[in-house]
Amino acid sequence: MPGVTGLLIPLEWAVCLGEPASGSETAGSATGFPPGVENFCSRPIFPALGAEWSWLNNHLIQAIIGAAVVIAFWLWVAHAQKVVPSRRQFLGESLYNLLRNTVARDIVGHDYQRFVPYLVALFSFILVNNLFGEFFLFMFPTFSKIGYAWGLAILSWLLYNGVGIAKWGVLGYLKRSTIPAGVPKLLWFLIIPLEALSNFIVRPITLGLRLFANLFAGHLVVLVFVVGGTLLLESGQLGLIAAGGVSLVFSFAIFGLEIFVGVLQAYIFTVLTAQYVSSAIAEEH
Amino acid sequence: MITLEVDFGPLLPEHLSELIAGVVLFLLIFWVVAKKVVPVFEQTYAERTAEITGGIEKAESAQAEAAAALAEYQAQLATAREEAGRIREEARAQAVTLAAEIREQAQADSARLLATARAQIEAERAQVISQLRTEVGGLATQLAGRIVGESLEDDERARRSVERFIADLEAEPVPEKA
């Protein structure tokens, strides 16, 4: 793929999802437009090694780099701390306080301290990977690969159910999380399946899906504007070139929006996890 | 990947590695944050809290100390004033006593001087009297000799009569003391 976007976005998609890619060998997919599911395929780092090594792909590397950035950031702001903070320490404290006080303390409440590391790690990992979607080098939000989102959703599911069971015991926790206080016994047959569905199945699925879908859709919109704009610019017709320019300029607004969405989704995922933990260990429902 | 009748499309992971990597990387971050980052921040906060609390306590104790010192100074000041008053009173009393003493002494001195003077005068008078007696005796003898015209050169007799005369004189009661 020639052109400006080739520098910004890796457009040499590996063929994944076997059939759809080969099946839709239309004129559209040859040019990469309109962008679709195949634009989210991972590229193996070592294609020569064959399909067994396809798990070692660019998005995995990206996720690893993201994790390394997060770890490096926290170690950087945490080293050599003083009572009177330096600028670096102040930066770290601002972010840490946001998660510790606004998310952990205000939502989890009493006994919030042991959830702070989880929430800090969660927020910063998601945030960095989301911002990868808008910045050079990767231009791809890691969590638009749903596997990463499912991974975090499963962990959060394990966490809030785990602390609930640890606090109330298996039966006590099941009772507390399926029967809200004050529901008459006559309605139990209705409430218990609903609550169980909501608390044990819908919560983790929505957690993962929300994160994935926001970033997937956001990245798709970016692709539409950037790839479409580039194609229009290269079309050679004056009117289309103008439209392509407008499209590219507008894509910056989309980038801005996507940064916002990325931050928001990281925050929402973290806040919801804290909320679920809070409801699992709350004294009263 | 499990082949299902429904095509989940992008809702299923392309590779299982994504899920595993997500979990592993997250746990790695979690471990580092839990071990190396959160304790550091919490310790810093604890230190800060301790420092601020300590500062407040220090300030409070300093204030209390200052108040105590002020009270002490005021007490000392009151004592000092009292003492000054007492000393003034004492001084006044002392001055009065001293003045009285001085007056007394002066009176005593003057009395003593007067007595001395009087004694001296008395002694002088006695001396004058005895001298006068001698001289008056001599003169009287001479005078009597001239009047009688005859020498009363017989000193022995003359002296005896003079002495007798004077003894008579002395025997006479003296009307007043000199």
C-alpha cells in the first residue's frame, strides 16, 4: 500500500479468518477499502515459521511493549520518593491518587487498600494500550483484539467473585449476590435467575465487550477516514482530492475523540471492576 | 478455536495467545505495582502524614510551652513587683530608723560635748580659783604688809594666817556654783 498512510498504519494485513479473507477477494478488499474485520488481523513476526507461530504477532509485541511502558512508568515515578514531592513524583502521585482515592476508596470503601494495586495496574495497562491506537509506531489499540479484553474481564470476574467467596463463603456469597435484600420470597423464583445471570454472566461479558467494541469501532472509524481520505487523495480527480483532504483533516478530530474514548474506557473498566468488588464484599445489598 | 455454527467474527480471539498474553502481562504489571509501587506511595503518604501530624503536635507543644513561659514570667514579674514594694517599704522604714538614730547620736554627741565642755570649764574654774587663791593670798599679804608697814617677813606665820583665812573662806558656804 503506497501513500502517506502506509507510514502511519501498517496496512499489509495478513490473511486471517481464512475463509472471509479469501472469500471476499473483491476489488474493495484489494485496496483495503472499505476497512473491515480483516484490518484487525495480526501479522506474525516470523511468517516463515508457519501457522504454529502465528501467535507471536505484532499485537502481542505491542501488548508486551505496553506492559513494559506501564511498569517502567510506575517504577520511574516510584523511585526515590520524598515527603516533599518532586515534579516527577507529583505526576505519579496525581495519577495514583486518582485511582486510590477516587476509584478505590470512594467506590470500594472500607478495606479498599488491598485492591489499589489491582486497580492501578488495570487502569494503566488499559490506558496505555488504548492510547497505542492514536500514536505512532503502532496506531492500533491492543484491546480491539478481543482476546486481551476477555483476559482482563476474566481476571476481574475472578477477582470480585473470589473476594466475595472469601468473605462470605460460597453459599453465603451466592445468596447475597442473587437475592437482593427486601425481595419477597414469592419473587425469588424470578429474581434469583435474573440476578445470577446479571452478576455472573452479563457482568464479565459486558466488561470485555464494552472495552473491545469501543476500541474496535473507534479504530474502524479512524481507518475509514484515513484510508478513505488517502484513496481519495490518490484518485487524481480534483473534487475527490479535496474531499480526501477534508477527510484527512477530519480524521484528526476523530483521533482526538478516540483518545478521549480510550481514556474513558480505561476508567470505566476500572471503575466497574471496583464497583463489582464493592458489591461483592458490601455488608448490605 | 472452537468452530461454532454461529460466526462470532471478531468477538472470538484470533489467537488464544491474546487472552493468555493479556492475563500474563496484566499479572506481571499487577505484581510489580503491588510489590514495588503501591508500598512506596503508601509509605510516602504515611511519612507525610506523620510529618504533618508531628508538625502540628510540635507546634501545639511549642504553644503550650510559650504559654507556660508567659505565665511564669508574669508570676515572676508579680513577685518582683511585690518584692520591690517590700524593699521600698523596708527602705522607708530603714530611713526613718536611720534618721532617728542619727538624731539620737547627734543629741548624744552634743550632750557629750556639752558635758566635756562643762567639765573643762569646771576644771579651768578650779584652776583659776586655786591660782587666784594663791595670788590673792600673796597680794593680800603684800597689801597687808604695806598697810601695816611692817614686814611680815616671817613667812611662816604669815602663810599660816593666810591659810587659815582661806580655810575660813572655804568653810563659808558658797552661794552659787561657778
